[in-house]
Amino acid sequence: MIQLDSFNATRMNDARRIVRELGSVLVAYSGGVDSTLLLRLAMDELEDRAVAVLASSPAYPESEQSAARELAHGMGARLVEVATTEVELEAYARNNPDRCFHCKEELFDTLEPLRQELTLAHLAYGATADDAGDHRPGHASAVRRGVRFPLLEANWNKPSFACLSSRIPHGTPVTVAALRQIEAAEAAVKALGFGQVRVRHHGDVARIEVDREDIERLVAQREDVAAAVREAGYKFVSVDLEGYATGSLNRAWKPTSPRSS
């Protein structure tokens, strides 16, 4: 169960007030820290007028989906599940920097009719201050649709869960095969005792990111790590010496500047 007593009291009160004022809400839930906190607050403040919805697609590891279901059921949440098909969209699959925008468009296109069917006043998701910076085109989709994000509105600053497509560099097509390969590789590394793991997909090369304090241990276990990742289908295995960082692939994208006339 998520613990609420460790968070800033002022922000907690602000978030509770914002959630309470929604009246009723459909929470886009992923099982990550941010959406779980939002769901817990919604359940506390709105009781049966808060419903969680879990979206499934090849972009999300089944292990994460199973854990999200178990957590929601443990919280006593009312959970509805839907399937989204963003990986079938050409605009998503070509993996340009606006990929997350098309992902969120598909998500909200799917969730809005459900919100109406359940007669809930608002749709909300667990965006935090992390989503307001760097390159977050998915957040723009939410803003233009009037989706609410109470944690961000309360100026929260907690990490969010990122889909498997975020491991693929912009410009490299997103395929179901690549997503499954990434999922298998990350699961294999986690099985060796590493918590925070990202396998960045560079064709035949897997670039592994772990927390900085775990890099030395990762290198020490390099033979087991390399064997596990190659088993997932990669030919070459590398370690990112800078460690895990959100949005690290954004640094590699160099948009074409329009030519002046």
C-alpha cells in the first residue's frame, strides 16, 4: 500500500482539495507511483465516485500490468480495463519526438467515452512536475483536452512510469517485436537483483541504464548480465556509465531547422 505520510503536508492538502473539487473522476492508472498516489487520494476523497482505468497495449510490460492490477485490487479500487492500439498508428510507429502525443491521443480517445458511460465528471492522470519540463508532448494532448492532473496542479515532483517505447530512439520505428525484446531484456536484468533498469534499444545493441550506485555491481556481474540480455535477442550489450536518467534519448534527437528563405 502506498504511504502518504511521507509527502509534503502543504502539497498533500492542495492535492486533496483539488481532487475533492472534481466531484467524481476516472483516473488513468498505470500502477506507477504518480497514478497510484492520485488513485489513493481520489478514493479517500471521493470514495465510490472514483474509478481507475488501466490501459493495456504491447507498449506496456505484462509484468507491470499484473502488478498494477494486484495493487489496485489490494487498495480496494474499482478497476476497469481497456485496450489501446497506439502501436498500430503510423504516427506512433515512426517514433518521431511527437510519439507520446499520439499515444496520449489514442489513450484519451479511448477513455473519454468510458468516462461519459460511467457518468464521471472528469478524466485525470498522474502528471507531475516532471511532465511539465524536458520534452513531454503527451502532456500537451492532455492539456488541450481539458484532462486534469491534480498532482501537477499541486506542484508535485515525483517520477512517472514510462512506456517501453521510450527506450527506442526517436526516428527508429516502434515495432511490437522491439517492445517485447526490450521487455524481456529488462526483466532479465531485474531478475539479477537490479531495481531501476532501462534497456535503451539501438538495433542490435542494448545500452543498459541502472541507478548510479548500481553501476559498479552491474559491471562486476557483466558476464551474467550480457548473457541474459543476449538471450533476449541483442547481439551486443553496453553499460551507460552515466546511469539511469529520464528522457536521456531526447539528447540524441536533432530536429531539422527550417531553412530561411
